[in-house]
Amino acid sequence: MEHIELFFKSIFIDNMVFATFLGMCSYLAVSKKVSTAVGLGAAVIFVLAVTVPVNWLLDQYLLQPGALKWLGTEYADYDLSFLSFIMFIATIATMVQLVEIIVEKFAPALYNSLGIFLPLIAVNCAILGGSLFMQSREIPTLGLSFTYGVGSGIGWFLAILAIAAIREKIRYSSVPPALRGLGITFIITGLMAIGFMSFGGMLTGGDDAGKKEETAEVKVEKKEVEEKAVESTQEKAEELANNTKEITQ
């Protein structure tokens, strides 16, 4: 259940493009055709699915304060967290280079259409953001980090696929000259972001319902405690009255 919740949350609620506006350079530049957007989106999914779990392992067993205790007690006080950015970017650059080699080998047409934006995945803030969010949110297990990486990649993929499909159709629309190109694209992106914000109400509603249930339970418990306190007070009062009566007699 935890994996499913994190998966859908990373796609719809914490979407890389519509919630945090990361990876906008590639999102705007490579979203003119659906075929190109699909290729780049698939590459982003692969890179995030691999780099987030790998960086989780690096964070847990190398970078966190005290993470080196598995080497021995003398290393327990070491703190290598200042190397997080360097290690994360090195991992991402390695995976991007692998993706570039594979795409160039098996899909040269896609490789040529993506151009400079394929190697630029290495410095795509959405890719680095996935690892940094994983670290800041303290995702507890390797499996959850993989789920988060895949979900974040699919969220970015859906965003660029949606805007590419809209931009292909909007060519035949009568857009005002001042808004043609990036102008109308930014407006559509903003409207789509507002639409994706509505998914956040699902978690909010669940939290509110949980709080109401919790409040009701607390009220019942308080009522039971008060009743027990009244009964105890009455018993003590009766006992005191009986003792006083005995002493008087």
C-alpha cells in the first residue's frame, strides 16, 4: 500500500513539472513533436529509475553522518554529506552516458531529433531533484526509492507527452500572434499545473477524514476517563462519609 501511495503521489501530486517546475528547459524545447517527447520521456524514466535507488545506497552507506560505521567503529564519526551533490551528479552523468550510447546505437533517428538535449539530461534539474527529494524526504527503503524514481519519471513523461500533443494540435488553431510559440505554451502549462493541483485534495481529504476519526476517538476516550473519574470521586466520597459516620458513633 505504501508503494502504491508513493507511486501515485509522485506522478500526480508531486509532479516534477507541474508541482515543482523542474526540467522546464527540456520540457519546452523537446515538446514540439509527440514522437520526440516520448523518446526523451522514456530516457528520463530510465535515468530516474536507476539513479534514485543508486543514490539512496550512496546516501545510506557513504554520505550520511555515521554511514561509514559498517567499515568499523573508528569510522562512525565521519560525515561525508558535503559530497552529496558531487556523488549524485556523477551517478546521473554515468547513467545518461549509458542512455546516450544505447539510443545512438538502436534509434539513430531519435538520437538526431533529441540533439543536445539528450546529453543535457545529466544537468536536468528534474533528474537531480529526484535524488535530492529522496534524500530530504528520508525515504526509508531501497524499494520505496525505486518506486519514487519510477513514479517521478512517469510524471515528467506524462507532462511532456501532454504538452507535445497539445502543441501539435494547436498549430492549426488561431492563436493571437503575440502568444504564438512559448507564450501559449506557458499559459497551457500553467492551466495544466492548476489541474494537477486538484489531485492534492485526495490526500488532504484523507488526512481530514483521519483527523475527524481521531478527534472522535479522543472525545470518546476523554468521556470515558471523565466518567471513571466521577465514579471514583463518588466512591471516595461515600467511603469518607462512612468512615466519618463510624467515627461519630
